[in-house]
Amino acid sequence: MSDETENTPAEKADATEATTETTAANEGVQIGIIGQYIKDLSFENPTPAQTLQRLSKEQPAMDINVNLNARGVGEDVYEVDLKITTTAKVGDDTAFVTELVYSGLFAAKNLPENTLQPFLMIEAPRMLFPFARRIIADVTRDGGFPPLMLEPIDFGALYQQQMQAAQEQATPTDDVVVN
């Protein structure tokens, strides 16, 4: 003979709820890339014949700008945009301009609030950068120039610089100016 007792529906519901809470607590942080894609791509080659002739004799001056944007697009889903703009000049003439917005969708479940922004501004662009770098190299090569191989970017250092600049702007000064 068995000593089993049958649970009431209320007791079964309480046990199920406790199991669900325990499972959620044990799941921990879950991060993943849902997808990545080119959001915008532009290549300008205003004077190719003259520029290519000059580039055989002169080294171009390069200007490279990197911007990041992150926003929530759903529950625990974030879109991160990595925008890279490069401009090559020979003297005062523009050799080429590339503009790339390469984006990724990231799932971040159970990520503590204090680590969400660093993840979106450091780790996510670090994962996207190699793909963006290849696209820029391919498009400059296809535009008739040597492939532009961007140096790796330290997104952690950039994030720290931005945080420090934000703190400095928020710090009140003791100087009082009276006109």
C-alpha cells in the first residue's frame, strides 16, 4: 500500500509557480545575436580618373569617424548601429567617401540593468566590427582603390572616455561669472 497523497489544484498551482520562479532564477543571463545587416551603405568616388593618377604619387589623408547608437526594439531585444564614415583626401580633393551603418539585433535576457549599457556600447559593436571592416575593405577595393583595412577599435576605451566626459560636464564648477 502506498502512502501517496493527492495534491489539491491550489497546491499544484503553487508548486508550478514555485518551479517557474526557480527556473527563471536559474536561467541566468542569456545573450545572443538575432541577426546583423547593412542598414545603409554609400560609396562616393567624385573624380576617379584624376584621383587614381594622384594616388600613384601621393599618400591620401584619411579621416575616420565611428558612431554608435543603441535602442530597444522589443522585450529584451536591442538594435545596435555601428556607423563608420571614412574620407580619403589627396590635397584638397576628395578621393573617396564611404558611409556604412552596420547593425545588429541582440537579445539580452536577465541582464542586470547596470551592465546593459556597457554590453550595448562595448561588446555588441566589438562583435559587429569585423563584418563592417570587411564591407569597407571590399567597397573601397571595388571602387578602384586599395582595400581600406581599418585598425581594430577599442570600444571599451571609447566608452570610458564618453563616460568620463559626461561626468565632467555634469560636475558643477566653482567659477562664477558676473557680467
